[in-house]
Amino acid sequence: MRILFFGDIVGKVGRDAVHLSLPKLVKKYGVDFVIANGENASHGKGLTESNYHFLIDSGVDCVTLGNHYHSKSQIDYYIDDADYLVRPINLKNYSLGEGSAVFTVNGMDVRVTNVMGQAFMSEEVEDPIKTMEEFLEETKPCIHIVDFHADSTSEKAIFGHFFDGRVTAVLGTHTHVATNDCHILEGGTAFQSDVGMCGDPDGVIGFEKESVINRIVYGEGRFELNDKARMMINAVLIDVDELTYKATAITPIVSIVEK
Ligand SMILES: [Fe+2]
Ligand SMILES: [Fe+2]
């Protein structure tokens, strides 16, 4: 089985980048299942219901979130009906929605779980390793892709090695910058510290660069998105052995999407 995973989708440019590239990638690489991190898909923070549906209608099979899961508070009203949306499993004070979901793909179970890290994150969450460990004890083994939404590369590596051989893939999101460390860990888990983002490649982590400089250097204005920017995607393909649920290959896809 082949699974395609898109890093954080940032704003309209990110949504359009996924919308335009996804069908071509699915066809070219024979993809069976598509996951995308949507925590920044709406105006750079959070996910509106209409943008969630846009991603699903574009061919995404499961949308994951992160620390911006609640940046669009309307999520409270649709998350329980959103069958293809997974928010972080280790949130402290939020019980709506699900932190993990199982999908049927070619007659097989594929589980997707979203977990948040703790290092350098302002959102307080339950211990990610403890939460995941307890969760795995209650679930039966199957193909299992974990979106580990965290800032620190070492925290991500620790998490990956801790669950090596117990999940199919640990894919990092949140920093919006892809790391050059795609590999299969010794126990058979596909790993990348951060998949990167889908959005404007000429800005600062997807935001228009002048607005970020003005905000950070001069304390003026706010982060803006450039809806006319070029479109970039950062994604990975994961090949999975359907008998062992282990990964056999992880391949990064980084490209500019033509309009
Ligand atoms: Fe993000
Ligand atoms: Fe994030």
C-alpha cells in the first residue's frame, strides 16, 4: 500500500497547491490513501468547515491538525460530524472530535493518529509518549500513520525511536520546514522530523515575508498571506508492507506547482 502525506497546508496558496497537485500525484505514484495536515489551511491558522470540505473534495482522505486546531472556533460546531478529521489526541481540555481514526483502504484498516509535542509549544498537552503508549495498548495492530506535531527535532526523534516497530510511520509537522532525514528506522517505522509545508515558498514559513519582518523586527502589523504567491508542496510517500504493517520506503516530494 502506498500512502501520501502532505505537510501543513498554509492558506489559500497551500490549499490550491494540494488541490492542483493531488490528482496528478495519486495517478503518477499509484497512491491508495492521502493524509494532509490542515492546521493552517484557513488564513494561516485553523480550519474552517468549508476549507475542510474543500480538502476532502480535492481528494484528501484524512485531515490532521495541530496546535492551531482551535484557531477557528467554528470547529466546535462541525468536528463531531467530520469523519475525516483528526485533532491532537493528547489535548488537555478539549473532548470534541477524535484524536485517532481508522479508515478502510483496499479492505485493510489504516489508522491515523495526531499527537502534539511539548517542547517549545505554548499549548499545554498531556505527555505525548505516555498518551500514545496507553492508546496503543487499547488498539489492535494495523497500518498506523502518526502525525507528530511538534517543534523540536530531538523530541520528534525520541518519539520516533520510542515507537519504532509499533507504528508504520512517525511524520513530523508544525515547523513548516522540511528536514532532510527521511528514513526507515531499525524497527521498520518510516520517519521524518518534519515534512514541511504546502504554501508560499518565497515567504517565512508560508507567510508573506515583508509582513513577518514588519511584525517581528518593528512590532508593526500582523502576519499576512500572499494569495498570489507561487505554490509549493512538501509531502512524503510511504510504502507499506501489508503483512507486517511496517514501512518499506519513505520518499520525499518537494515541488513547485504550476498554475
Ligand atoms: Fe503549522
Ligand atoms: Fe503547528
